Amino acid sequence: MADMAQVIATPFLMFNDQLESALKLYEEVFPASSCISATRDANGAVTSAEFTIGGQRFIGFNGGPHFQFSAAFSVSIMCEDQEEVDRYWGKLVEQGAVPGRCGWITDPFGLSFQIIPKRFRELMNDSNPAKVKAVVGAMMTMSKLEVAELERACAAVS
């Protein structure tokens, strides 16, 4: 496996002329998010940038309206606890993000995020398939993931 210092693959995202606004939103919502470098046009508008969201590097470009994001690509945000899930979810909704199902939320620029509590991953790794099925069933009824409800679903199975 490659050392993180040797990573050679970076997601490249095409924005609809909203890159600079997206950079500001990501910096406001997620820690370890910043613009590393940006290219500006003659009017001073950002046209491309290298940036991080939660420490993950991305390259962004203003490609115009013919490029659109889809749910086929999403950014998974691993959260320590319910408080962190609530904080990110709330900040994204305040900025105009659209909640989806099963922990998914789409930012105002069309990029999908999965806001996932670490506890969900732990419950999904249970050795009892019936418990995992119960957790998945509970998750399927949710928009924002709720740890207490996921744990109740798991505990209800013997």
C-alpha cells in the first residue's frame, strides 16, 4: 500500500462557476479544510483551485453549466459521535444543503456528502447478520443518521 506522502490520485471536481463559494462553505463547515492554491482570471475570480475538505485533497475547476455532480460520487465524512453529525448536518442545512436519505446530504453546489457516525460503522461490523440487517433497516428510515436509534435497532435483536 502506498504511503500517504506518495499518494498520486486526487479527486478532480468540476463546478458550475461556483468554485470560490464552495471553497468558503467547506472551510466554514469542516475542520482541516482550506484552499491550498488558486488560479484567478483577469477579473480576480477563482477559476481553479487545489483544496482540502477534512484533510482530503481535491482539485476543483469552474467548468460551466454542462458539468453536474451526481450521487455516483460522494464525500464520506466520518464523525466521532452524534454531536459531530448534528454539527456538520446543521451547518450544511444552514448553507442551503438538501438532506437526502441514509445520512446523505447534497450541498448547494450539487456535491453529495455522507455524514456518518463512527458508531454506525462499528454496528455494521457486528458478527450477527440479523443485527446488521436491523441496523440497515433502521438506517433506511432516516435522513440524518441517529446513533441512539441505530443502537436500539441492534439491541432489539438477540
